[in-house]
Amino acid sequence: MTEAGLPAGADPTEQGRPGRFRILDAVLKGTAVILIGSATLILAAAPIAGCVRPAPVPPVVEGIPFEPDSGTLAVRCGRLIDGLADEPRQNVTVWIEHGRVREVGEDLDLPDGTPVLDLSGHTVLPGLIDMHTHLIGEVEDSTFPKEMLKRSADEEVASGRRNAAATLQAGFTTVRDVGVYHAWTDRMLRDEINAGRAVGPRMQVAGYYLTTPGGGGDVLNPAYKESDIPAHLRSGVSRGAEAFRAKAQEAVDKGADVLKIIASGAILAFGGVPGSPEMTPEEIQAVIEVAHAAGRKVAAHAHGAQSIKDAILAGADTIEHASLIDDEGLRLARERGVALAMDMSDDGYIERVGRPAGYPQEFLDKMAAVLPRQRESFTRAYQMGVPLVFATDAGTYPHGENAYEFPIMVGQGMKPLDAIKAATSVAARYMGWEDRVGAVAPGRFGDLIAVSGDPLADIALLRRVDVVVKGGLVFKRPEPAAR
């Protein structure tokens, strides 16, 4: 019997009952053409002598719940940028089994019936990683509206589901979510995604900001009394090394994957000065000691040069923003292998929409003073060989537009392949997940994306992702071409 249910030797164009698959062509280099209604799909099959039993291409995951990381399929790549090598590979197949990459190579001996996604006209890459996102809440929350005071955890997570889905559709299969105001809503979203009850990227979460009273991670606002602000919006507010140590341990104990400290002032916060320290070196050190003892990384928000150096010397793993870093800070980061997560795409959006959206003049003034210097710092860091990871601060601008960062990175002098590695293997290493994500390689999760064309020639192509696979499950693919 053929896969369509016809007797061997029967006319393959015979009409069967409605909805029946009809084999239109015999195997040609291990490929069969299947007609489903008026759409034509190209399916590859394992090299088999005599007969072929191709399986249909897996459907796009649309409903929930589903079983994450359960997919088995082979992906035929026209060009593969694997996240590790310095040159793309041509015409290779990626075999994903039960959610993990099993083998990458040419002429793989695939089991009979393995579904094959033919991307021979595409460039395939690892699923992308954004090292600085805020999936919970809406963009306008940057101005701390009154609504935030009364929103429930379930309402916050509902916004996170929408943002997570948009992020995955954009090709970002892993994110580091570095801080929420409503404590532990990020953990709720992470756990829903991990259980297949929501669609989104793999997440590392911080649980809450570790910040000083009135600091860049606090929600104090001149328009509200401090007594009117719920405690769950200020869970990580601390003062003194021992208080920070206790809050850091609480974050670890309750499930934080990464700890986020606010070492210097912030732009989108009242009263703070981005270039000025807010945490002392002793407070920073206390958090880092707790985190590293528990096998957690520390992401240090620091615009100012002194806070950047304080965090590097204390052992922080990444510096977020790093806008005003000086040459001494750059040398320290390079010598100690500390990565900079410099989000440059959000400044254009905030500048464009901030005034009409009613952003406080204080925020706009700080943006104008700080953000242009961040791009200069990025170029100097790259020229000096400082580690750089892909970061966007998505949440201060719309989710799903994460890849707009790539053309800015390249425009500031970064080679396209280095920009891609910053969002794949380099990012994976700095989040401690180099055995899971960041490369199309055996043993890692079957997370990959595909674009039409060559992103090494035009990095902006990564803004238009055609295919998203996470854990071997297809979450996005082009519609089959009509005959």
C-alpha cells in the first residue's frame, strides 16, 4: 500500500474519498510531492530502496495545551548558519528527534516516515536569543500609570502571553526576562510556557528587581503616596548589604533563574540620574555572592561608568545598557570576560513616540543625554573585543520588533555574523545555557528559524522570519504554494 492508501501499482492520480492524499509524483532524490486540496507541499523522505513512506509536514502549533519539546522532524537547509562556525554550510539536513537535535549533515539515514520540512530555498539559523526583555505589562507602563497599582497577577500574565507569542513569532525562541514590578508574574508566565499552556520562548526570569528605595527598579512616583503602592510592586527594594543578601536568597529560593540588580540610576524612572550609582559596591557584592553560590548569573543594570566598574569588579556576568562606559570599564569587561547587553533599538522608538505619548519631560531629557552615547560606546566595545550579547529592552517598545536591533548593531560597525552569534551561541554562553540553545548542534534543543535570502549580506532579513521551530515543533511556516 502507498502512503495515500492506494494499492501498489494503482494510478496515483485516482480520485479517492474527499480529503484523501494523492501521490502526484514518484520519489525524486528522496522527495515526494503531495497534493492537499489545491496546495502543493514538498516532503522529503529518507533514502529507501523500493518504496517511500513520507510523513506529512507537522502542522503549525496553534492550540493549547501541547507537549513542549516533543517534535521529531528533519529540516532540509539550503544554507545553515549554525551559530558556531565562521562559514555557513550548504545543503545539509538537521534531524530533530523528541525535541533535540540528533544529527546535522548530508545524506542522513533518516527513519522511514520522518516528517521533513524542506527549506532548501532558505537560510536556516538557530532560534534567536534576546538577553534583555520585559514580557510582562504593556509598553505604556514605562510611565507607571495608575492602572498598574490595581492590576492583578492574572491580568499581568495575560499581557505576558500576548507579548511572548509575538516574540516567538519574530524568531526569538529564548529570552532572558530581566525584571518585573509585579513580583513573580514572570515566573508564572515561564511555567505556563514550559508546561505547554502558553506559546512563547524559553525564559529565564528574575522574579523582581533588586533595587534601592526610590531607585531605578522601584515604582515610587511623585503622583502617588508611597503607602498606596502595593507591597508586591516593591518586593526587591532593599538597603544595605545584608538586606540585599536576604532578598537575593529569597529570589533564588522562589525560582529566579537570574538575578537583576539596579546598580545605577535609570532613564524611565523618577528622580534617578542614569550616570550616578544607586547601589554600593558592598550591596552589589552581596547579591553576586548569593547568586553564584546558587549557580545563578547576575545581570547588572548600569548606565554610569562608576557603577559599571563596581559591578564588573564584584563579579557581575553581564552589564545591561552600559551607556556611559569609559575606557577603563571597557578594559575591565574585556579582561574579565563580562558581556555588555547594549539595547540600542529602543531609543529610536522612545524618541519617536515618547512626547506624543505623554512621557514625563524628565524621562525625555535623560534619554537625550544618555542614549546617543550608548551607540558610541557599543562601537568602541566592539573594536576593543569586549564580549557583546544581543539585547533590546523589549517592553519599552513593542514586542515582536526585537530584530530591529540587528541593523543597528551592524550599522555601528559589527560584522553580520558576529551580530548573529551575539544572539545565538554567545548569548547562550552568558546565560549558562550553552548546552541547550544558541546553536544548531547535536544535543541542543531543536530550535531554529529560517529566512529567505542571505542575512550575512542583508542583516535586516532577520526582521522577516518565515519559519520558527522550537523543540522540534513548528510554530510558524509559509503557507504552501498554490499549484
